Amino acid sequence: MNHWQILGIDPTSDLAELKKAYRIALKAHHPEDDPEGFKQVRAAYEALLSKLSTPQPISIDLSSLEASQPINNATESISSESYTAYLQQMNDPASRFNMAQWRAWEEQLRWQTIDVQSQVSQQVREDILARPWLPGELIALLWEACDWDELYSGSQEELELADYLKRRSAIQSGSDFVALSQLPDSAQKAVYQFINPIIRALDNGEIRVLHYWLLQSTCVPWCDDDAFNVLILKACNAIQWYPPIIESWLPTLVTDERLERYTTEQLEVLGTAALYMRNIDIIIDVCTNLINKQSYGLAADLLYQTALSAQNNDLTLLTGYLLQQWTPLPTAHWRCLYQINPLHNEEPSAVLPQSWLYRQLTERTDNDFRHYLDFKDHTDFIGVVTQSLWAEKYGSLVWQRTQLAELQALSEHVSAFEQLIAYLAFCWCEQSVIRQESFSTSLAEKLYRYETDELLSSPLLTQEELDALTAEQWGECLMRHPLIPDHWMEQLLAGNCIDIPTLNDLNLTPRWAYETLYYRISETRHQLSSVYLSKPFSGVFRWLLVYHSSCDEQIGISGQECLTQLAALPEEQQTGPLGELANSFSYQGVERVAYLGEQVSNSSQFLMKLLVENTLLQQQREHDIQTLQELAAQHRPEAYAMLALRYRYSQLELAIFYYNLLRINVTNTPIYSFLLTTLNNCLVSEANKKEWIKETYDLGEYNAYALYLNEDMTHIPQIDEIGNRIPNDDAKRFHHPIGYLLSTLIHGLPEQGYSLAPIFNLRKQTSESYSEEEQQAINLGIGLVNQRLEERFTNEVKEKRLKKLGRSSLLATCGLFTLLWFGLFDATLGNQPLFSTANLVSILMMTFAQLGLTIKICRAMPLKSEKRLYQITVWPLYLLAMGFGSSWIAGLTCVIHFGQTWRIRSAYANQRWNNRIINKGKIDINSLLKIPFIKVEK
């Protein structure tokens, strides 16, 4: 095995590679563990080193003692020369920190034998130990030159020495040593004896040590070195203490020449010092250079800290938003800065830009703007910058480019500090524009026609443009440009570039953009051009923008204010959707809902329907319960909708009741169809949470109330199915009786009549502590039933076909029947043979009397279930009484006749009206029941 194989490398002339192989081999053959292997490795290394150093081999007779003595002398001479060269450079203050010379010395040392290198290494090490003030950069260089890694393979003492030198090499001053080399020896020593403890304290975070060290009376020669200067400032920053001399010295550190050569870390230290000393000029200089070095996050942080310390909330919000883009902070940080919250202002409309910025920082979902028209009253500095930031997040490409130009123009009218903020915002917005343009240059050129009437006639998208964006990227692009031409939308749908699931996953903002895109994707028959009746006019794009975004009336400026920014609507458009929209803005509150319901009831425009829904959502938040109930008492459909929206989470029973009243009253009004579907989905979701949705129902149980959420109204229980069914305790309180009212209103009044018995039971349960809201709902339902009865009664009065029914006459008939039975029939039956003619005649008479009485009572009973129950009870008893001749059974039969007559509570039955209704000439269910409804406060 030759020397190269022993060291484990291929033959080479690179001395550094040979030395590296030797180190690795020494770790594998430690002198204490493998002395023989160590000797082989040492011999191979020395032989190869000698071969590379001296190309001509020298023959030496090792057996001669005289020959060995000159070799030792030569080694000592060579090592003495290397060490002398070391001392000459180390003792010369001008060349002590000349790293180029040290590397040349290292190169010369590498060509020496291993003995020479070992001896020089030991001598240098002893000298370095005697100079504890030397900087870490020089220690690290000498560590590599002298191979002090070998100390880790030595004794415990050498291991500790290696750790000590390693710690010293870690104390890096960061200096370029140019200015330091101009100082004399004692001055260099003094400088490093002063700054080395500072470096260690900063590295270890020992603030108390820094404070103690900097407050000592120390005379240190000043070194005009960038690293030295920044280190002093960094130490002062750490303890936030600056002697007066530092304040006067700081401006000399920010000359143009120095600022250009500072690193970003050094500029950060300078900026922090200027911030603590409130030197705004230096802060501006430092931030400018940070921006020039593209350290936007550091610049934003420094500007934010400056604005925060100046207690300027507007600029704090702006700089905080920019900081959050480049260097995000936890949301909790911003929520704890309650003093910058602008929402406590007495006039919220005056602080909309600040409000939006604050909500973005605190991750609130609320928005204050829909489009650029909403910024018309915010032309100050914060308004312009906020508009640019909003446009970067949600705006079209052309809007973003317009805002970039406005940001550049701001520099002529604002302070130097505000100029920096505007420029920083410009950098952020420009990066966003460049990113969007990078997807497809030709598509970007077409999108720059957005917000102009020309876009609506733009040429078709090319296949390359369609493939340039992914589905998610198309979703973001459409969020910014929801009013793209119809032929573009057809292309995107045909190419599967966008669909509803992708749209839902993106959680697009603003909301109107999402809703517009959702409907344009799901309802392809809806064409954007149909809004302006296929007759484009100048300024049509802005009209389309207001039309599509006016659904969120509570966001941005009012629709009426938007109209003032638009060109006049042409006469031919006055009767179209745009004209209807313009007129609707002149109405306020629920009156606007009523107007929309009347004017666009047959509109095919989805957005008109959506406008009604969003207006209702807004109004139900602005009106109190009492006002809405008063409107509902006037049978206003919009009031029913608002009450359903109000109660959908808190009292689902009431929400279902008002939802059904709405669909009963607007079944033939397409404008409410979308709203009904939305409400139904919401209420079904809540019913699922309450576990009301079942596969089968018992109409007497509380969960049967969920049947009234069935969109197919023919599946809702009929009146006769409910009848006089006795509900269980849970359903008895509200669900069952209110369900009876709803079934009556949904299916209409049956021809056979209407029973008031369930309502009587409802009114009688005054001990159940109905809430005021429930009382209002019950009264409203009974009032609607009363109205339906009154309409029928009025029609029959006009047609002069009134027939009476009265409980008093029925009771009298029952009395006559009883007298006939016990006065005539029992006497005949007792005095005559069983099959005598007199008895047969009496039985026949009583049977006809029973039949007549049963028919008369059934005519007063409107419900089939009641009739059936009555008949299957009274006729078997009658036959038993006849068969056994039992007076007891006969008496029970008469009691049933009386009892059933007493239980009859009909407004009308079989075209016969209650005689009290006929006598008064009007319907009043409460007076018919004769039970006052007692309001019980909870």
C-alpha cells in the first residue's frame, strides 16, 4: 500500500487537499488508540509533503548521527523564520489586520513540513494567548492556518484550549480594519478591549452588562470605522441611552457616501438610533436607502415605529398595513393597539379609509368600499393611498395603474415623510401589477380596456390567453373584472376555466363581485347586455358598475350619491332595469323594498331580485321588532321577510311562521323567488341543527313543525289531518296550534267548513306564558284566518245564499230527542209486547229521530275526522240501547249528543254560517270564542 492509499486519496499536487486527507486520517488513527496506524499516516503525509515541496529527492543517511543534527537545525531555522514573519506582521499596527498578508503567510506555512507547522502552530498559539484583545476575524484566520482543529484530538488541556480559542474567534467585530490600521498599537488594543465585551454582551442579550459597561468612565481612541460606529449605536439602542456626544456625532454617520456602503443591518441600527433620538431627517435618509436596497419590510417597520411614536393614527394605520404586507405581525398585536382604532369617531363616514385599514390589520371581514366611486369624498393623502391599496387588493388592472400614477403625483404636495409612505405603497402596488401582467401580456392589454365602454365589444380571447391562467388565477382575475363581456364569459365556461366550486373556494371579495359572477356562471341565459337593453350609450360601464354593486347599500356611499357621478341616463333607458334602479334610490327603508317589489316583480334580472334581498337584510337590521310587527300587521310581504330573517337564529319557530306567511302572500311574484329559496336553505340548516328534520313525523310532536319548510306546499299537512288532534306537551305550547293556522292559510278554507276548536284550545292555554313575539304571531295568524273568513262571508252575503247554524238550536233538538226517547219510547217499550206494532212504530220513529239529529249535528261539524269519530261512537251505543232496552246506554247516547253539540265551535260548516256572524254582519273569531287572550309577561 503506497502513501496515497494510506491517506485514502488519489495522487494530486494540491497541498490543501493533501492536508485535508491527513486530518481525516488522523481522526481514524488516534495516537492513543492506534499508534501503529498513526505512525503510518504520519510517515505517508511527511513523505508526500516532502515530495510536493522539493521536486528533486534528497538522499539522507539516517544511520549517521552527524547527518541527523543538521536536519534538526534546519527545522528550527525554518520554523524560526515562519514565526519571525508572523511576529513582524503581528507587531506592526499598520499590517496587523491586513488579511491579504495573513493569507500569504498561511500559504507559505502550508508548504512546510509537519514538524515545522506543528512548532509554528504552538508558538503562534502561545502568542495569541498573550493577546486576549485580538478580534475574532484574525483568530479564525489563524485557526485555519495553524490547524488548531487538531487540539480537539489531544489531551483534556488541549481540548479546553481549543474551546477557548473557538469562543474568541466567534467575537466578530464586522470591521473592514482600514480605519483601525491607522491607529497605533496601544490605541488598537484599547479599542478592542472596549468593544469585545460589548460584542459578547449583545450576542448573549446581557442588557445589564451593557448598561454597566457603557456607563464606565473610559477613554477610548475614536476609530472612524463603520462597524465600530454601528456597534456603539447598537449598544446604545439596546439600553436606550444616548450620551450627548452621540446625538451630535450621529449626523456625521449618514453622509451619502456612508449610506450607500452601509449594509441593511447597519442601516437598521442607524434608523433605530434616530427613532429613539427623534431625528426625523436621519429616519428619512435611512428609509430612503433601505428602499433603494429593496429592504421594504425594514423601511416599513421604521416608518411605522416613527408614526406610532408621533401618535399619528392615520400614518400609523398606513405604515402598519404596509408592514403587514412584507413582514406580517400576529393579529393580536394590532387588536391590542386599541388607540389606533378609528371606529370610535363620531362620524364614521369621515374615517372610512382608516376604518378599512384597521379592519384589514385586525382581520375583520367587514368592508367599507365597493369600487372607485366610493372614494369620491376621500381625496386627502390617506384617502388616495388607501384607495391605491384597496385597488391593489380588489381593483382592476386599469384602476391599479391609474392609482400608481396618482401615488407618484403625491410627492409634489406632501411632506418628505409622507413621500416615503407613498413611494413604499407604490412599490407594493407595482409588484402586484407586474405579477398580474406576467401571466399573459396580451390578456393584460385587453383588460386595460376595462372600465371603459370599449371593453363590452372587445375581441374574443385567444386559446393561449385562456390557457395562461389556472382556475384559481381566473377566479382572482374575474373578481377584479366581474363585468367582462358576455362572449368572454361564454368562452371561459366552455373552456372549463371557471366554475361554481372554484368560485366558492376562493371566498371572493367584494361580495357583489362574487354574487355577479355566481349568477353569470349558474344562469348563462342572463346576459350582461340585457341590463341596458342591448342599446349601449356613453358611460354605460359606470351605470353597469353601479347597477351590479348596488346590492350592498350599506357599503360605500349611497346609490343616490353614485348617480351624481354618472352621466345622464338616456331617455330610451328610463323604462329599463337601469331606470328602475335609479328611481329606487329615491326611496328609503322598507319603502324602497316595496317600490322594487312593485316595479320589478316580473323582471328577469337576477340582480334586481338580489337587490330586494340585500335591501331586506339591511332593513331588518335597522328596524326594531315592534316596527316590523306593525308592518306585518299591515300584511306587508317585506315585513314577513324581515321578521323571518330576524328570527332565523334566535327563534326558529317564529322564523318558519313568517317565512310561510311570506310565501303565501308572494306565490305569484317572481321577484321573491330567490329570497324564498335563500330563506328556506337557511331555515332548513337551522332545523337540522335542532334535529327537527326527520324521515317520518307524528303531527302531534313538536318536530312536525319542520314540515312547514317543505318547498312543495302540497306536501304540507291538510287541516283535516291536524283537526282536534291532541299534541304532546312540547308541541302543545306553540308548534301544533300555529301549524293549524299555517295549514289553513296555505291550503285555503275548505268548502265543508272551518272549525274554531283548535284556536279555542290555543286561546284557552293562557297559563303557558307565551312570549310577546309569540303572542304577536298568533294574533297575526288568527287575524289572517279571520280575513279569509270575512272575504267568504262577504261574497255569500252578496249572493244572498246565507244559511244559519246555531248551537242553541242543536241543543234544543237534542233536548227534544231526549224527551222523545224517555217520554214516549221507554213508556211504549215498557207497556207493550216487544214485537207489537206500537213498539215497532216507536223504534222506527226513534231511528229516524237519531238519524236526523246525527245529520244535523254533522252539518255543524266541518272536520271529517270529527264527524267520523262522532258517528262511530253514537250509532253503536244507540243500537245497543235498542237491543238491550237499557236506559243507561240510552242516557249515555243522549249525553254524547249533548256533549258533541256543546263542543262544536264552527265559524261555518257546509255552507251554514254561525248565526252570531249573520246577526252581527261581520267576522270576529275572538268574540265567537268568548275567551279573552291574556298576555302573560315572561
